[in-house]
Amino acid sequence: MTSLQEWHLWMSAQLAAVTDQPAQESRWLMAHSLGLRPVELLVNAHESLGHAEKDRLQNLLDERLRGVPLAYCLGEWSFYGLDLEVNAAVLIPRPDSELLIHLALAEADAGNAQRILDLGTGSGALALALAVAQPQARVFAVERSPEALAVARRNGERLGAKVEWLEGDWFAPLDPALRFDRIVSNPPYLASADPHLPELQHEPLAALVAGPSGLECLESIIQGAAARLHPGGQILLEHGWEQGTAVGSLLLEQGFQQVQTHVDIAGRERVTTARSPDHA
Ligand SMILES: C[S@@+](CC[C@H](N)C(=O)[O-])C[C@H]1O[C@@H](n2cnc3c(N)ncnc32)[C@H](O)[C@@H]1O
């Protein structure tokens, strides 16, 4: 087995064990490993592969067959039209979070220049999507994991987006005088015993699990947020599909107004938004 075409057919057959789009994944993995654009695979289908190229492909295939998510195998993933570096230190950005970006930008269209805060930025996905869409905004992003923050910084450089990256625990690394027009967050929201955790074993646990109830991080963020928002400022929180009511109650307890839970395309409650009290 020597040609690109033979490898592609063989890899597709192997990948069928771990994915329902084996031919597509084979093309992506081959293009990535060989440094080609997918269309160049077609043009070069009958070219022979050298030993080093075969070794690289085999290693990548083995990784994928061990269940490593495609995004980590490729080292990059697309979020809101942006190609972001990802590695095992960061959560793979999910299309679900695009709902939060859509809601934030729908409000921003009607508003002025913004000061925006992204809490738990991971790969920088939310902060960067907002910074690229609103170049006039001043965007801050906080992350506790230094390894994740390094990925976020590189993504910022790669996209030429201006974000102020801060390492630490939620609001702690921010200048105490800073106030924001908008706070966004997709924090860890799984409970420690969530049955889905085994499926997510390749992603960082600290990005997924909040604590025994799953609401711990959302609670900390909501408790600190009113004091950090300008009066009438907006908070947008992504959460689990069964957490909408609980998140809404936590926001009301802290005096937030206009609390609204939004559903994704599947009709599941995934994002709750609210306005800070006018006297905050
Ligand atoms: C669910 S991931 C979201 C990453 C990214 N915002 C996204 O949507 O793809 C949550 C992130 O919050 C970070 N995190 C967890 N606890 C934190 C804390 N106390 N302070 C700051 N960041 C925290 C995790 O390291 C992780 O990167």
C-alpha cells in the first residue's frame, strides 16, 4: 500500500470503527498530516508516500482509533468561522456556544462600544469570536489554567485579535475598578457524577466538572457578576440543558432583571441572559 488513494481507502475502512464520517475524517487527517489542502489529495491520488509520511499518518490514525477526538488529532477546530488551535489543555469549542455568541452580537448591534469579559476562556473561543466581530470593543478573558491560557493567547495572535488575557480564578485577576457592559461565560457545569463524563475522557476535567451539583461555577460567577457590570449591563451564561430554571433563580436572587432562557436548535435550554440591576 503506497499511494495516497490506497491509504485513503484503507484509513476510511479503519476509521469506520470510531466515526460515522470515515471518508471525510480520512481526508482531513491525511491533508493535515501531509501538509496538503484536501483538494490536493485528489490531484495527487496516485502519488506514492514516503516512509516518514506513512509513519506520521499511521501515528495519527492510531491516535484517532484510540478515541482521541478529531479536533485534538488535527490540532485545530473551527468556532464561529474562526480556525482555532486546540490541544488537550482546552475544551473543544462546541457549536452550542455559537448560540451565546449570536445572542451577544444581536444585542451589540443595537449598542455602543463595549467592554466585554469572558470568564473561563479555554481556547479563547468566546472572547475571540466577540473581539473579531466587534473590533471596537475592549475584550478581557480570564482563565485559571495556564496551559489553556497559552493556547488562547496563541489563538489571539494567530487571528490578530486584541484581547487582554488574564490568568486566575474568575474575577480575581481583574483590576477592582473595572466594570463591563457584558459578561459571557461557558463555565464547567457538569456534576462530578455526570454519566456523560466517560465519553469526554480526553477533554480536561477541570473544564467540564463544576462540583457535586454542577452549578457551583455558575453560582460563583453569578454572585460576582452584578458588582462587575455597569448598571443595565448584560450577562450571558451557557449551561446544561436541565439547568435553565436553576440558573434563572440564581440570577433573580442576585437582583438581575430581564432573565431569559434561550433554546438551541434542538429546543433545549442552553443559554440564560439577564441584565444587571440599575443600581448595581
Ligand atoms: C467549559 S470550558 C469553556 C472554554 C471556552 N470558553 C469554550 O466555550 O470553549 C470552561 C473553562 O473554564 C475554566 N475554569 C474553570 N474554573 C475556573 C475558575 N475558577 N476561574 C477561571 N477559569 C476557570 C476551565 O479551565 C475551562 O477552560
